[in-house]
Amino acid sequence: MGKIKKGKRLLKIAVVAVFAFSLGLNLYSFKQNIELASQYESLMCITRQLDSTNAISFITSLNVNRYKDVEVFDINKGEVVKKVQSNEIIQNEVTKYLESIEGVYEKIKPLPSSGKVIKVPLEPEVRAENHWLTDEGIKTIDKVFIILPDQEKPFLLVLNDDKLPVFFSFSANTEVLLQELNK
């Protein structure tokens, strides 16, 4: 009789241990699924934001004119609101921005809901010398997008060699560029 009670007790302990282990495994799996869902939602949020504006077509558009224009895109209006012929001052300013890159811009939603995006074609294209650019696989740059949110510090968007966007923070001042665009 004592052996049967011990056997039942060991069986109960084993069942409780298996149940506890199973419960712990399920909780861990649930936590991992929540984290993955959160990451997926962040990615989907970026995708929806890009789909909800004409920014993608603006970013990837090709300009076939011999003398390329600088274009100012109004995020609120979803359209190009100004075109200015590029010049040496603009080219030099944008080159300064590339040289002053301080790091990758790490916001989950990089494109602001309001502000401007300035697309500057570089003629000739610029060789990437800043390690932040080369670390992202960028060897040469033929256009730069300066993103000017209404409420935040400006940052850059550069297309890597696979034409995928990479966002960078930079320290140079944008006043000279803005003055050139407002002439």
C-alpha cells in the first residue's frame, strides 16, 4: 500500500512538473509572439506611411533634363511645390551635409507627417567618404533628400547601391541651402 501511495505521489509530482514546464513554455512563446507582432506592426506602419503619400514616387523619380532641378516636396500637399535649378552653392552645401553625417537616423517612423523634402541631384555624383555611408554599402551618391520636419531637426535620406533608403542625422546648418532655394 505504501508503494502505491509513493507511486501516485511521484506521478502527481511528475504531472505537475510537466504541466508547469508546459505552462512556462507557452508563456515564453506568447511573449515572443507579442514581440514579433510589435516589430511587424512597426514595419507595417512605415509601409503604410510610405504608401499613403506620393513620397515614394518622388524619391524614386528620374529627371531626364540635362540640367537637373532641385525639387521641394511638400509632405502635407503630397506634391512638388517648387523647382530651382541646382548651382555650385547648393552642390557644396549638400556635400557638407554628407561630410557631417553623425549617424544613422533611428526613428521607427522616419518620414514626418508634415514638413518638406528637398531632392538635390548631385552633378557629378559624389564618392562616399563618410564611414556612416560606406558602412551602409553606399559607394557613390547621385542624389540626396534633405527632410525638414516642421517640429524636428532636419535629416538626410540617401539611396544605397540597391536603391533602398537609408536615413542619416547630420550636424551642418541648412540656412544657406534654404536661402538659395528662396531666391
